[in-house]
Amino acid sequence: MAAFDYVAADAAGRTVSGSVTATDEAAARKALAKRQLAPLQLSPGRAGAIAATTSGKAGRLSPKALALTTRQLATLISVSPLEEALRNLMLQADRPNVRRVLEGVHAGVIEGRRLSDAMGQQGAAFPPLYRAMTAAGEQSGALQPILERLADGLERDEVVRGKVLTALVYPCVLAVVALGVIVAMMTYIVPKVVDQFDSMGQTLPLLTRLVIGLSDLMRDWGWLMALILAAVVAAGLIARRREAVRLRLDAWVLRLPLVGRLTRDLHGARMARTLSTMIAAGLPVLEGLTITARTVSNRALRRATEQMAEAVREGGGLSVAMRRAEVFPPILVYMTASGESSGRLEPMLERAADYLEREFSNFTAVMLSLLEPAIIVVMGGIVAVIVLSILLPILQINTLALG
């Protein structure tokens, strides 16, 4: 089989382009005739080589690249055939890894595969949930709106991810810089000042002696403390690979006052959004829960989602399974129950996801506004104590001199 690129006129007289796979040029022309296309140009293409070189070897797409590609594909298939839309996306892709993925998908579609199957050949480029929803869109004939909803969800996730990074990175950088300043003062500035006091034979204030003792400890045994800290971190990372340890750790994270709430709200919003989209695509709730469970990184939430899927499989209601899990926000449980009783589960899940995401944004903004000054106040207090420990002996010497 060989691939042929073509430019043809369709039944309405419009010019279309794409590729077709056939044994020879005559068979390619017959294949185009079956599609009611009159070939204007026909030349050997590269699709066969692309399929051989890209299938299963494409790398993972970044969330931002996947969101952009999905949005572009949803827009293009609304005005052109899928094959042509993929071809245009492939030609305009700037990044090599994105181009390789699109080449593989395009080649799979040309060979007669469904879009979701062609995506499945690209390894980890498209997540399982993404492929399942694409397959549902193909089966229901609503591929374009499903891709639109997928793009909306991916773009929303990107916004949430950016807010999380903003909430965590800046305070961490601020804390690291402040700790660096404190360590520099304790290991370099304090010892030099202390040398000036030793020659005077005066009894130093208690605060100064405490700071000097801590400074000596950091200078003499700092390397050992760093090694111990590195060993503890390494042991924690190794232990975290064990499923039982990971489960207990993730369950502990959910009980934390702030981080636990953020984690529960994010997972609840993501699950509600996913289930709403899959119900709109015609997929059963059970399949949505099963696929969603595999994408959850927190082991405690993953187990709760799996237990929910098992309860639904046995004939139970979704809201009852959520309530039994005891890890989901109450508003999500209430709105799910309301949607089930009224027969409007999809819009209620969509509203719950909107509410949880809005609450997350507000909560993150408030916590971030409080965290930054808290770090500045704490670190400033530590620096003030160090400076005060240096000033007290100077004031003592001046008092003795004046007396």
C-alpha cells in the first residue's frame, strides 16, 4: 500500500486536498471516485513513511500544546473534513514533537482508522480520558462539540495549574532567599562580630550567647545536618514508592487544613467536569468514573473514586457513593443528588464544577495574599533577633564606658 496526496473537486465544486492510501495510482483514483471526488492532482505522498516512523514513538504533549491542538482541531473540522483538518494542523505545527504526533494521527486516519484509535497509537501523547471522550464523540456523531468541550476543559486546567504554581512558587522562592540571607548572617557576619567582643572579656547577654551557639553549630556541624536532611528526604522518596506508604501519606495530606481542602476541591471539580462531558457525549457514568480514577495522582482520592465506581456498578446512586466516600466537598454531593432526582445530572455537575473552581480561585487568592506577608514577617523577625543580639553587647559596652 502507498499513500497519494491529492487535490480534488467535490460534488459541490469545492476544491479539497488530502491523502489516500491505495496499491497504485489507478486504485487511488477509484477510491477518490467512491468518495465523489474528482481528482485534479495526484502525486505520491509521505503518509506511509510517516505512519511507519511515528507510530508508537511520539512523545508526550505538554498540557498547553494539547489544549491548543484540540482547540484548533475543533475549529478546523467544523469547516473541513477531518483528514484535511489534521493535514493543515500538521503542516502549521511549530514544535517538532507536536508535528510528529500529528503526522502519526494523520497517517492513521488515512489508513482508515478512527481518530481515537489513531491517537491511541501515539503512546502517551493523548491521555486515556481524552481518547475515550473522542471515541464517544465519533460514535455519537458529535465530534466537533466534544472537542470543543475538551478544549475548554484543558484550557481551564491550564489556568488552574498556573494559579497553583503562582500560589506555591513565589512564596517558596521568597522563603529560600530569606533563609539564604539568615544562613549567611549566622555563618559569616555573626562570627566576625563575636571576635571583636571576645577580646574585651565582658559577659555577653543571654540572647547574644544563644545566637553565637547556634552560629557555631551551623559552622561546625552544618555539613552533617545537610547530610541528615538529604538522607531523610531520600528515605522519604524511597518509602513513598510503596503503595501502602503512599496511601497513608496522601490520606494525611487530605486532612491538612489548607492543602487538603485545595486537593479535594480540585479533584471534585475535575471529576464533575469530566463526568458532565462524558454524559453529554453519551458515555455511561460508570465508564467516566473508571477512566477518571486512573488519572488521579492522590492515592486516597483514587481509592475513593474506584470505590464509587464499584458502588455504581452494583446499582447504587452516584450521590450515595460520593457521600460514603467522605472525601468530596458537600456542595458536589448535594448538587449531584439534586441532578439525579431531577434527571438533570449533566448541568448540575457542570454547575458544581464551576462553583468549586471559582471557590478554589478565591481561596487561592486569599491564601496567597496572606502567605507572602507572613513569610516576610517571620523572616524579618529572625533577622531582627540576629541584629539585636549584635547590638546588645555594643549597648552594654557603651553603658559601661559612660558609667
